[in-house]
Amino acid sequence: MIDCIIIDDEQHAIDLLVEHISQVHFLRVVGTATNPIKGLEMIADLKPGLIFLDVQMPQLTGIEMLKLIGKDSHIIMTTAYKEYALEGFEHAVVDYLLKPVQFLRFLKAVNRLWTIHNSSRAGADQDYYVFVKTEQKGKLLKIDSRRITYIEGLGNYAVIHMDDQRNITAYLKLKELADHLSALGFVRIHKSFIISLSHLTAVEGNMVRIMNQTEPITIGEAYRKEFFELINAKLLSMPPDNTVN
């Protein structure tokens, strides 16, 4: 689902777009504004995936607003003037629609956005996947790293513990895994263990507890300094009390 905001100084133009959006299953309206300043405030608060933006408005034009909105939202411009389309595309808008907006032309524009949305989402999800060699010759297993709780090293093999209680044996040394997974939120805490920080539930002295695991894991002497520097960087503490009694 893509959240939409419509900004247009003509209410009847907003009403027409609301009607079009209601007929598309992957879109929903979360806000509308006839005032561009109010529209900017709404964008900051709601962070929509898509903004329908009119070109000709008082106070701020749509082209001026493009320079203020940033790159977190996709833009479809609406205008009664064809000559504004080229300038809009210079700002990487998804499409422009001529008023009054016809439904079939509207549908073409939002379907283009849906393709862009799915492609970028697939690309982001793909970053979390890793492939590992298994005990079975020639077999590679695709694993979502977000579901790994911790990894145990056994010489040339590693046992990958998953959040659904599965254990996957991979033909990899722990160092290779540590090097690859460090950018994905994993940290080595022992010569035999790598843990997922997102599944770490508690630190108890020189041991850690991992989600869904009954036994704690000991933090190895060689890894304690680096591990506790990482933990301390995220430690919340009370400010010093400077009150004079």
C-alpha cells in the first residue's frame, strides 16, 4: 500500500483524484491540502510514498515545492499546461497529468509508480539475503539474514541458528561469516560464536542472552573490549545530578 497526499489549490481537482485513487487497490489517501504551505507540513508529518502536486498554486508553485520536498516521496504532477512537463521531469517526477485528469491516464501513471515501488522494494529486500554452501555437494541455500539469531563455529563448518528453531549447517569458517555479516548487524563475541544484535535480549556480566535460546553465550576475552564499546555506544544513562543541596 502506498500512502498518498494531494496538494492542489482547487478542491474539485482534489475530489477527482480522491475518486480515482479509491478505485486503485494499492493507493490510499492520507491527506489533502489546498494550501502549499500546509501541504509541506503534511508531507513532513505523514511522509507519504506518493504526492500528487499541482503546478500552479499561490504562495508556492509546484515546481518550487519540488525543491523543498526532498527525495523520500515520489511525485506525480498535475497541470493544465503542457509546457510545465519538461521542467517537472528535470526534477525526476514519475509522471505528469493534464487536467482534468482522465482515469485511464491516471491509471497508467500510478501503474508506472507501482512498478518502480516494487523494483526498489525487491532491491532493498535482496540486500538481506545470503547464500551458503551446505553439506550437500553443489547445493547452495538462500537465507534471510534477518532471521538468523546466532551462529556457532565448528571448525570448517558453521551451524546457523534461525528464529524458527531451525539449524542450518553450512560449509564455512566463522571468520568468513563474521567478515560478511558485520555490515548486517552481526558481531563476533567468541572464537566459536557470532550473534545477531537484533536478536540480543540481554547482557549479563560476561554473557549474552539471545532470543528463543535458554542458555546464555559467554563473551570471549579477546572480543570483550570491542563488544562492550559497541554496547556502551547505545547505552542510555541518567544525566549527572548537578543539583546543589
